[in-house]
Amino acid sequence: MVKTIAAEDQVSMNQFIASAVAEKVAALTAETYLKERAQRASADKFKAALAAVSDSTPEDFDQR
């Protein structure tokens, strides 16, 4: 199965497997980072940041 998929992707099996492992490691790393970052989040700080944003109409190029 891996050989067939690698061939369809026009890469060697080794390259396909290395890419799959790298992708999985990146996903797990991102998940860990996001969980840690979420634990440091503050609803009050978020609301304060939103309150600091001006209540004006965006430029035309920002409305699309």
C-alpha cells in the first residue's frame, strides 16, 4: 500500500515515510503547543484587547 501511494506521489518509499513521520511529529508538536497556550489564556485579557480595537469602518480592501 505504501509503495503504491509513494509511486502515485512520485517519491521513494523512504521519502514518503520520512514525510509522513515529519508531518505526524509536527501535528503532535502543534497540538502540545496549542494546549499549553490555551492554559495560559485569559478571558479578561482577550476582552481588554477587543475593547482596545477602534470601532471604525474598515477600509474597502479589508471588507472583501
